[in-house]
Amino acid sequence: MTLALSAPAGFAPVARRRLWIERITGLGFALPAFVLLLLTILLPLAVLLWLSLTNYEFGGVDMDWVGFANFGKALADPIIRRSLVNTLLYVAIVVPGGVLGALMIAVLVHRRTRSRSLYEVIYFLPVTSTLIAMATVWQFLLHPSLGPVNGVLKWLGFAPVAFLSEPSTALATLAVIGIWQLIGFNMILFLAGLTAIPRDLYEAADIDGCSSGIDRFLTITWPLLGPTTMFVLVTTMITAFKIFDTVAVMTRGGPVGSTEVLLYNIYLEGFQYFHTGYAAALTFIFLAFILVFSAVQTFALDRKVHY
Amino acid sequence: MATVALSSIAKSFGSTKVLGGVDLDIADGEFLTLVGPSGCGKSTLIRIIAGLEHQDGGGVAIGGSRVDHLRPHERRVAMVFQSYALYPHMSVRANIALPLTMSRLSLRQRLPLLRLLSRRRREVMRGIEADVGAVAMQLQLDHLLDRKPAQLSGGQRQRVALGRAMVRQPAVFLMDEPLSNLDAKLRVHMRTELAELHKRLGATFIYVTHDQVEAMTMSDRVAMMDSGSILQLGTPSRLYEKPASLKVAQFIGSPAINLLPATVAAAGRLELFGRPMALAVPLAQGQAVTLGIRSEALALVHGEPGAPGRAWFTARLRRKENLGSEYILHFDLAGRDAQGVTMRTTPAIAAGLSEAAEVTLGFDEAACHIFGTDGGRVEPRGENGATGSVVPLRA
Amino acid sequence: MTDLTLSAAGPVTPVHSVLRRFITLALVHGVLIAGAIFMLAPFIWMLVTSIKPPAEIFSAEISLWPKQFYGVQNYLFALEKAPLLRFALNGLVLCLGILTVQLLVAIPCAYALAKLNFPGRNALFVLVLLGLCIPVQVPAMPLYIALAQLGLLNTYFSMMVPFFLSVFAIFLFRQFFRSFPDDIINAARLDGMSEFEIVWWIVTPSAWPAIAAFSVFSAVAHWNDLYWPLIVISDAKLAPPPLGMMFFADAETGSNYGALTAAATILTAPLVIAFLIARRRFIDGITMTGVK
């Protein structure tokens, strides 16, 4: 009796000590990450929120509490409105092009046996290349008089197009470059999704009469690729919404504001004109869009688009 | 309903030869099983019949006409896959209906949006719905029609796969190890169901399995395959009672057939463990042969061994395996150059033996199978010295 | 006889099906090759232009090979006008520095989140998930102000600091560590290993594929990042490749396309060559980090 009692009593402190050690190590391991999380994300977010409610200008001395005036001003500002419209327009071109194009290429590449890896490399190449350097090359490619693209157009009997200095074509041109940059990435994601579809299903479909490519795609590929498509769609939207590099290097918002995008305006307000408070409010508008896109993804993936 | 005729089907994957000229004629309404160890080419053969794989040489004819140039769905065959290959995003109803929607609706009527324009579509869909309902009723799936495959048990998925095959009323059913993903009990049950289904439909069934019990219990005829060719083709009892080669004898039957080494002595008389037997074979003196004795052919010998026509040897009981209605006894052949033997017997006889008992086992010489060094079956010479024959091996 | 039965049996004769297969194949490759030309055109034009003399660059005709090889002059001019190799070195320092700290911070934290029970674990994980949705452009301004106050602008440190914490790495490694068998960890504990040793000697080596994948992802992202360096770096000596390219293009090189493309080639080459060598690793790495 005493023996039976003393055993758990002797065991308990050991177990408690073990638990205690685990808690301390856990906290210790998480601490550096938590400190960095605090310093580089949480605290800056709090400061940003505070800044957005003031008229602070970096380098200035005085500042006033202005409440939501910055937000009101931003929503009324024609430049910001235009940049928001431009950004969404850019997203609206890049998303269908980058997702459907990648899907088509992935479906075509997937069935190739010997040439598959060659095509993979070619299409993936722009993903790893430095966009800023390639932007310079694109600029030259699209040059109204020196560029080979216009050379080909002239040879075909068309009038040359000043792609980047024409307000009507500049944004679309940037969107094409955006598609060029990310189509390979999306293709690889689709290929991973396609590989996960069991071969058996295609064979069963073949016996059941899905003989044409269209039938196979509509019956098997498209529905089973649902989750992948959703993921690719949202990542592409977020990436496209963050367009900055090509604008900063190739057009600087021009011609006549036709390529002014949200992030470029935030950069200008925050780090060129130092309208810090105002830029902070713009950053929150930017963040709101990103969060909506992310929420769509979480929601859709929770619903399990497939089965 | 249709016959299936295969003529010298050959297939290689790269440098590996998988099928080396297989000939096979399957009668209308027959249940034929292709059985053999994994890698023997049986799955490749059934996939060639289905049109999923293309043969390098030879031809397939279904119902008397060649189908080599036809796509799988044009061959009037249905297939049940080992993994069932159900479309995971579709309900049971849509899974079963798919072959019909594909054949009864035109491409224009199947395309999303565009199909809304078709008036005839609804009428056709109603017909399909009725057919699906009839099949579901037969397979007792009617209460599951709105579920997705992920919500079904293994046996239910199996039945959906069958339903999808049945709904088109194909001439030939192809089944590639359809029961191997089920647990043992369900497998036994589905064996009966499949056999009954075959009888009811009257269609030609070609069934692939590595399980000799499935082959024995369901088929009209069994084709035993190994290394890309058919070793023996015949009724299940024929394969069991007259195996054409050592490989067939070893593969068919459970527990596996007992093998004892014997030698040919003077005048073709066989010697088992140095004792002469009454059997004689048309082989040269000094050759080694293998005797195959089914476990039910062995019996305990009480008293003096050596009755005419009965061979015997001594063994020690290693283990008794109780199967309820019967016992399997495992014996060691101590000090002999042979593996142990198994004997199937009644509980009463088994009860009389204790572990490690030394016993004498005997068998009727007429009940044993003789195989030469090449593995081929050797027929014994008749009683009066009439010449027997060496059955040529089918390579 | 056989021919007769063959053609009578069905509507599709073998000749037809062969022809059909050939046409589909040609169509598929046609589409893929057209796409491939679009993808490769900038790279090809970059390489071709970088070895052309100015006269040929400014001539109206399109040629894929220079009549006069001018590569040496272009590349030398580019290297002379701007410290291109310095930019590449900066990129290397930046990527290695960021990656090292990211791994040192994220691995223990991911292990703690996956395998240890400590107060606040769930809260921390929720923060990590939220952090996944916040791009660096959001905390950029407060970070810039803080760095300016501390006098740290125009340093390697300022370029790296926002990326030291990768919530993505924590998330990825946590998923990986969760599938690591508890039994092995317990066995190591019984053998007297400390948790610290378990993380670095037992668990981390097993997560090698995830770490390799993340490293590729991180290196590609930071070698090519422009936004943050553009904000904190004004000293050309510290510029990473994209910013360096921007400085170079802004400077008097203006429309000297031969030199510009030579510079672009030099700054794009390291990653592209690494990609061509470790093709599978790159593709798997970036896919893995993409699919999660």
C-alpha cells in the first residue's frame, strides 16, 4: 500500500520537471523569432497605424493628430484613384493571361515525355532572372525605332507602335512583361497538380468514351485541378497587385500617369516626398486589398473546392 | 456478347520483353481468368485487349472483327480497375452515368453553357437516369447515388466501379485485380457476387488476378501465365489435377503441392529415397525427377509399409495447424535432401499424433505428378510396360 | 483479306489515326515553340546586342548575329563604367546574410511550434499565419524611420534586417517537423541529448529537402528584390544587382544599349547559371514553397 502510493508521489516531481524543461526550451527557441516578429512586423504595424492618423512628414519637427483625414484625402485624391484603377486593370490583364496561359502550357507540356524538361527550363527561365535587368532589355526590344519588335511590325506592313510611351499601350505592355515573368512559375504549380491526378482516371475515362482532348479536360483535368487553380489564381492576384519594379524602371508612372500604380505612389509619397502620414494611410489601403485576396484563398481552400 | 481472339500478341517495354506471342481464344459468355505471379504480363495483356496499351505484334479481335485500330471506347469493352478509378469529384450517379452521357450526347450537348441550348438533352438525360437507376438497383447502390466516392466503403466503391462498367452493356468485361483492395472477408463475398453477376449478364468476362483461389473459384477456364506466355490453359480442375508443368503445379492449390526428389533407376523405374517404386517413366537411367503430391493425397501408414502401388517415407511431425474442419500437418524430412511436406487430414487423425512424433507417410503412386528436370510433366509408362509420353512444354 | 476486314471493321483506319496523331503533335509543339520564343526572345536579344557594335545596334535591320564582334568592348565598357562585380558581390553577401539568420531563427522556432508544449504556442502560430499575409512594403516606412534615426541607412544591415524573420520559413519547417517521428526525439532524449542538440543534429538534417527548397526560394527573392534596397541604399558601392542595374541605366550610359545589355547579362548570369546547373532543385524548391 505504502509502496504503491510512494511510487506516483516520487514520479510526479520528475514529470513536472520534465514539463517545466519543455516549456522553458520551447519559449527559448521561440524567443528570437518572437522578438524579430515584434520588431519587424508588429511594432512597425502599430507605428504605421499611428502615423496614418497624423500629418507627420519625415524630417519635419511638428505633427498634428488629424484622425482619418489622410484616408479621406486618399480616397478623394484623383491620382490615387487613378493609380488604384491602373493597378486593378493591370491585375485584370495579368491574372487571366498568367493563369490560363500557364494552364494551357502545363497541359501541353505534361504529356510530353522527352521534351518536357526542355520546355520546363525555357518557360521557367524568366522566374529566376533579375527582372530589373531584363526590363532594360524589354525596353530596348520595344524601342519605337531600334527595337526588333517594331522592326517585325514594319516588315509586316504595320505602323510602328511606341509601346511604352503611348498612354493607351503602356500599361498593357507592362502587363505582358508581368505575364512573361510569372507564367513559368504558375506552369510549374499546374504541372505539380497535374502529376497528382492518377493515370487510372484518364484510362477509365478513355474506356468510358472521353476520347477527345476537350472531354478529358472537362471531365477529369479541370475539376481535379480545382484547388491548384484556386491557389495559382490568388497568388497571381497578389503578385500582380504588388507591381512596382517594371514601373519604377521603365515608365515611372508615365506617360501621363497611365502606368501609375498603387505601390509606386506609396513609394513616391513615403520615400520621395516624405508625406509620411499620408503614405501610411495609403499603405493600409494597399494592405486591405492584399488581405482580401488572402482571405478569399483561405475561405476557398477551407471549402475544399474539389471533393 | 462476343468472343475474344488474341493471336500472337507481343509487347516489349524498351528492352524488356513483357509478352512473347500470346494466342488465346475466349468463347462468348465465358469467364476466363488470367492468373500468374506479378510481372508475368497478365495486366499488360488485359490492357492491350482494352486498347489502353498498343501491342508490338499480333492482333486482337472482338466478336470476330479486328479492333487493333479502334480507340478503347469503340471496342465495346468495359474495365474495372484495381484502384476502381472512380472520378472523385463526381457523385455515384454521375460516375455511373458518364459512359452513357459520353455516348448518347453530342459534344455540343456536353459542353458547359452551350449545352443549355439543347432541347433534346433533357430527354436523353432522363433516359440515362433510368438506366443508371436500374443498374444501381441491381447492385444495391440506389441509396448511395448522391454520395461522393470518398464517402463510400471499399466494397461500395467496388460496386460503383462495376456499375459504371455494366451500364453500357458491354460485350466484354475486363477486370484487373478488382478484389485486391478489399479485406479478406469482403473478397470472399464479392467472389460469389461476381460469379453470379457473370451468370446473370451472360457477357464475356476476362479477369486478371494473382490469387489462385479467385482463379479456381470463379472461372470457366484459367490461363496460367508466367514470363509473358501462357503455361497452361484449361478448366480449374484440369489445372489442379493435370498441371502441365512444375510451375503450374506449384502455383495452383493451397497448401502448395509437396515436392519430393526422385531418380530414374533401371528400366525407367523411379526410386524415392532409395526405395524402388512401381512407377516407370520413359526417361534414361540416372536422371533426376520431381514428384508432386497434393497434401490430401498423403496418408499415415499404420503397420507394415510397402503395399503394392503405394510409396512411403518417414517423417517427423513439426506442427499441427488447426483450421477447424480439418488439420494441416507439417512434417520435417529429417536428414533428407528435401523440404518438409504438408498433409491435409481430419481432426480425429490429427488428435492421435503428438508433436515430434515419428511417422510413416504413404501415397498412391497413381496420384502423384512427375516432372522432369526441365519442369515439364512426364506421364508414367502403363502397367504392362506400354510407353508413356513426355508432354511437351508450351514455352 | 486482312486489309479488307481491317477497313470494314471501323471508320478510323490506322493511316487516319497516324495522320491525326501527327497533326496533333505538330500543333502542340507549334504552340509550345511559339511560347518558348516569346519566353526566350529577351535573353537572346540581350546576348546578341551585348556583342554588337553601336553602328549595328542603331541600324534598322534586325540581325541575330553581329557582322563585327564587339563583345569585348561592350563588356569592358560596362565593367569600367560601373562596379558590376561589386553589385554581384553585394547580392551574394545580402543573400547569404539573410539566409543564415533566417535559418538560425526559424528552425528552432519551427521545432518548438511543432514538437514542444509551451505557453503562448498557439498565439504565436496565429501571428505567424497572419505574418504570411503581410508583404514587406507594409512595415517599410516605420522600419525606414527607425533605421534613419539609428543612423543605419546605407549599410548591409539595413538591407537585410526586414527579412531576418521569415514567417514563411517558420511555417514551412513546422509542417515538415510535424511529420518527424516523436519516437526518435524521445529516444534521443533518453540517450541524454539536450533539446538544442536534438534540433541541430537530429531534426534539421532530416529536413534537408525543405531547407534546400527554402534556400533557393530565399536567394532568388532577395537577389532580385528592388523595393527595399531602393529605399535604404543610396550609396552605389552597396547596391545589390537590381539597384545597381538601375543606377547604371540612369547614369550617362543612357542609350548605349551594347553596354546596357552587357551589364544586364553580367547581373542576370549568376542566378540563371545556378538555375541551369541545379535545374531540378530550383524548380522543386520554388514549387514546394509555392504549394506549401
